Amino acid sequence: MILDRLENSDCYRSLHPLFGKIFDYLKRTDGQALKVGRIDFPDGFYINVDEVALRPKEEALLEVHDKYIDIQLPITQSEEVGWKSRQACLSLKSSSEERDISFFSDSPDSYFRLEPGSFAIFFPQDAHAPIIGRGRTRKVVVKVPVSHLSNETMGE
């Protein structure tokens, strides 16, 4: 997992062949002006623009993805996010290969605040429980295909 400010995103361009293009787009785009819904890009990544109600910690399940890396950016309000190593998750609640998501009922090991202007990158090994808080928020979630990574990039 990576947590940083959008202005520092150039530090992470080399981690994935699409990160440079994605961060360039995010830095020049007003998240408030984006329509709610899915935006597909020809390179194989897509963006979900969501307006959602924040939820209490006890309602937030840890989630993981196998095919996509998440880059999450709150636009209008900060949110709290729980994190735990996927390897430490033992209580699978549900899974959908089609939706590329599995939920765990384990408790996060830690929590952090994700502020507007900052982002978090969640790799397949990062179980994360987002959108914790009160009120509503608009956020951007970029879905970056893991398949674009070489074995060398993945550390194999």
C-alpha cells in the first residue's frame, strides 16, 4: 500500500507502466467536474467516480482484488480506511471472480485518514476497508490492471 499526496505522484511512475498516464490525468482533471459512473480508457484501465455515504467502522469489510490495483482519491471529504495484509485475512465472507472482489470479516490492523488531495494505492496483497466516516463523499477509484505488470516489476 502507498499513501501520499497527488503532487508527489511522480515518485511512483515506475511502479506500473500505466501509473504515469493515470497520475497525469488525475492531476489535470477536476474530480468535482467528472460525472458519476465509469470512465473507460483505451489502455485498459478505468475510473469509477462515486458519490457514496460514508459508513461506520463496524460496517466496513476488508476487500481485496486479484486483477486490478486500486488508486483511491477522495474529492469532497476525507475518509478513514482500514488496512490489513491479505495474507493475514482468515475469514472470507464472500467472493466474486466476475467483479474481482473478495470480502473478509477480519478486523483491520490499522486505520488511516485519506484526505482530498491525497491518494492511496492498494495492490492485490492489501486488504482495505474504505469509505469509513460520517456524511457523504465523492471519490475517484482508478482500476489498474495487474496484467500489465511484468514478472520483474512484481519482484519475481
